[in-house]
Amino acid sequence: MSNRTEILAEYRQANSQLATLKKKESVGVQSGSGTVKIEPRYGEEMTYLTNKCAQLDMILEAMAASED
């Protein structure tokens, strides 16, 4: 992960995977007047990807700051 382009590609991939999991998680949830209980199916993987995106974002920000 030494190259900015590689880090950016990894960030985009992780972000895309996270978006896909969020979409899968929300399938079947319908709005209505009653209470909806959501049982996470992808919770651990979503947490991992969220943390990974945050770390990669910090690296990219640091790289951008060092270029200034």
C-alpha cells in the first residue's frame, strides 16, 4: 500500500463492498406503522469495512497534506 493509486483503489473497493452489504442488509425492510426489528446479518463484515475505509481515508488525507 505504498502507492497513492493503490490505496485509492483499495479504498474504492472497500467502500463499494460496504455499500453492497448495506443494500443487502436493507432488502426486505418495509416501512409501515409498526415497529421494525432489524437483525444484522453482515454486522461484523460491515464493521470491518467501515474501519478499513476510515483508516484508508486517513492515510489518503495524510498523503494529501504532505504534498502541500
